[in-house]
Amino acid sequence: MDLLFNIIVSLIRIYSYGVIIYIFMSWFPGARESSIGQFLGSIVEPFLEPFRRFIPPIGMIDISPIVALITLQLATEGLAVVFNNLSRVL
């Protein structure tokens, strides 16, 4: 059970790093148009899209990725609670 939890948490952490890298790529002209930027965009944009629909930019700053990263962190903590309770039952 711990192995499954560790794998899921590791995947969420890797995905979070991908979101952070994708955010930083917006600071460099043409970075998102590179093959790596397009690959990350195809993975990250579907996750960020719902947040962007509900959270408008503040001036020129898009805070939706921050909310998305907080959501991933909360999901990790929620999974920890679920797996902890499952390990008690089993």
C-alpha cells in the first residue's frame, strides 16, 4: 500500500514540476513554441484550463497556475489521509 502511495505522490510531484517549468517558460520568448514547450503544453494546459476559466488574471499576472499547484498539494495531502485510513483498516 505504501508503494502505491509513494508512486502516486511521486507522479503528482513530477507533474507539479512540469507545471512550474511551463510557467517559467512563459518568461522566455519562443520557449513555449519549442518541442519541449509544446509537449509540456499538451500535458499541462488541460489541467490549467478549468482554473483559467474561473480565475481571471490580475492585470497581466495569471494566478491560476498558483491555484492549480495548491490544488495538487491539497490532493496529495488528501491522498495521504485516505491511504493512512486504508492502512488502518487493512
